[in-house]
Amino acid sequence: MFSFCSDPKTLEGMAWFSCYLTSGKHMLFYQSFVTVLMLLAITAPVSLAFGFGGAVASRSHFLPLAWFGKLYTSIVRGVPDIVFFLFFVIALDQGIEWMRHQALCPDWSEPIRQGNDFLVCPQAKAPLSTSPQWVHEVYNFSLAVFTFAIVFGAFAANVLYGAMNAVPKAQLETAHAYGMSNRQTFWRILVPQMWVYALPGLGNLWMILIKATPLLFLLGVRDIVYWAKELGGTKSDVYAYPHGDWRIYYFLFLLVFYLAFTRVSEIVIERMTRKLSHGQATAGGEAMRREA
């Protein structure tokens, strides 16, 4: 980045560190923090949408839909995350390529499954081998978002299902007595009040989601853990900036980042809880009334 960084071998002290910390790979390391934050910003609402759909399906009076909702939450919650991440991404990727293969290469005569190999026509590869690097990165990131959303959506569905059941039934019965339809009761009475019961569980899921971001490396995304391991490893004189094993310093930096991010999240969740508890017939609402 700096003009004096053209020959690292002539640098010493702070000049060496300033050039080292602004090298190309370190810039990718800093960009990976943005990738993690983008994953959280996109995955959280998508997971919540999956969870809301799963909770509503589980409460449905239409039995096939209720079975589907409960099956979704039970299967995903019962499979270890790392197993699901490894299996689901491969299955989803191959499923996309299989559909593209059927549409783009109908005259293909060779079998797709050849032992352990999964071979489709070159036009059906997702993404194409000739695609620029950013297309591959966006594709891997999209798979990661969808996989995270599926996993954490199942846990969110269980939390929201319990929160919906926690809303006092007397309030729902009162709404019906005033002539509200089932749809009006659901959106005007049940949904607004369930959040105060759901927020503690959703807050825990948010913390778990933050801790699960290092799994991005398993999905082909170069995240902050990947770059910390890559940059912190021992570098010989072959490299521009040789140094010893500095992984402990990089991972200490990640420790501070995650702890700080967790603390900020706790503050935000606490304020949201106070806001949602205002005027509610809950322990938190009662405590606020006493304070007033």
C-alpha cells in the first residue's frame, strides 16, 4: 500500500509491520470480516423466515402441513450441524448440476454416476469453469447462506412454536369473542405478543449463529478463521514477509473480535427485551411497572 513497501527485505521495525499489515493477503483477511458480517446480516432474517414458516406449519390444522413442519424441525435439529453442513451442501450442489444437466444436455448418453464421481456435461457445471472468480465466491456464499438458514431456521421454528403457545389463550378467545377471524387473531393478537416470549430463545440462537460462522470454511468460503490460520502460519524466506508461528496472535485477535461482537449483541438484545416487555403481562413487564 505504501511506496516504501516495494522491497520488504530492506524494511525494519514499524515500517516492516506497516507494510506487512497492509499486504494483499491482509486486505483479504480484513475483507473476510465483512463476509462474516454479511453472512450474519442475511442469514438471521432468512432463518427467522424459515423458522416462522416452520412454526406456523407445525400449528396448522391441515395434517400434512403440520407433519411437514414438525418433520423439518425434528430432522434438522437431530442431525449434528457439521454433518448437515457437509452433506447438505454436496447434495444441493449436485442437485443443481443435475437439473442443469437434464435441461442443457438432453443428448448426454454417459451415466452421471460413475463410481464415486459425479460427472455432468461442462455446460451444466455450477458455476461454469470459465466464470470469473467472483461468480464462484458468490455461488459458495449463497450456498452457505441457504445452509445456515435451513439449520438455524429449524431451531428458530421450535422457539417460535413454543412462544406462540405461551401467549395466554384467554386473549385469543377474547379476540374471537369480539368477532375477529382466525387470521385477524393470529396477526393482531398472537404474533405481536409472541415476540416477548421468543426473544430469549432467539437471542441464544443469534449467539450460536455468531459462533458457527467459522463453519464457512467447510463450505468453501475463505472466512476469518481460514485467513488467520493462513497468515499466522510459519513463513520461510521464500515469502515476502517471513516470520515464525504467529497463529496465537491472530486467533487472540479473533477472540477479542468475537467477545466484543457478543457483548454488543447482548446489549442490543437486552434493550429489545425491555421494549417488547413494556405493558406485557410477563415477569419483565411487571418489573418495569414496579420500577415506574
